[in-house]
Amino acid sequence: MQFNRHILPALLLISMTTLTKPAKADSLVLGGGCFWCLDATYKLLPGVTHITCGYAGGTVSNPTYEQVCTEETGHAEVVKIDYDPAVVPLDKVLSYFWHVHNPTQVGGQGNDMGSSYRSIILYASPEQKAAAEKSRAEAQKGYSEPITTEIVPLTKFWPAEDYHQDYFAKHPDAGYCSVVIRPKVDKLKQMLETQK
């Protein structure tokens, strides 16, 4: 039997991909003000593989940005963070959360006021709930004011409209991005650099 030498590299590649298991991916849904800010800041954290801006914690199915802005749907602007737990464990994803926003502010974040900008962790499992509660208790030691972050079950995550995805990356010089997001990004880059 004759073997075609051109097929061998393809067979090797196929066998290597079937033997190599893909990295385990987890996700967590967080809200801490405008989702554009969380999107931009969490992209700095090594081990984060994908972020989707969206809405959660409300009562209306498949809400639009305009509906959420009315403050009548109960939704918060949130991000679904996909991450590789082998690179960044859940406790680190959560501890970073306390640095990317002010968890003691009531009724919004910075100048973004309203319940849609509240601080919130939406857990998808008992393990995430326990980790969130532990992380919040630990973070409270660093604040003189009480942390107001809600920790609630995730019932449904609704992705936001396409134009909200990767907003800072697409519009770095827009007014809100320059004044609000860029200073946060710069501060967190420095923090992460000192932790290396």
C-alpha cells in the first residue's frame, strides 16, 4: 500500500487538534455604571477572552437601550465576561471589579445616574454567589462607606445592540470615552503593571 506524503501533515494536524482539549471557559455578569467602561477596563485583565455588553436584572424580555434608559424595565447595563479560569480565577475577576468602579455610590456611577447604572453582580451558580459574597466582604475592608453592590441570581442576559459592543475601542476620541473611560483605563493599566 502506498501512502500519499501530502496527506501526512493534514492527518498530524487533525490528530493534534483532537487530542488537545480547548481551555475551559467560564463567564460572569457584572454591572458597575456604563457598560462601555466595564468593557474597556476588563479587556485589560489577562485571561479575559471576550466581553459582551448587555442588560440584566430587569423584567422586560429583550429590552432595547431606549427602554432601559427609561429606568422602567429594572435592567442594569452589564457586561458578560468570558474568561479562562486557568489564567484568571473567579476571585481575581471579582477583586478587579472593586477597582473598576465605585461600589459605594448609590443610584449610579459618576455622572451616570439611575438604577440602570447600579453596581451589581449576577451569579449563575451557588459557587459564584459564595465567591461574590466573600469578595464583597473582603473589599469592604478597603472602604469607609458601605458597599452597595447587589448580589442577585442571573435570570437572563440580553446582549445590547451592536453599536454598544467594543465602543471604546471603536470611538477612543469620542467625548465620553476621552473624559470618562480613558482615565479609568490609564489608571488600571498602571495598577496591573505594578502587580506583575
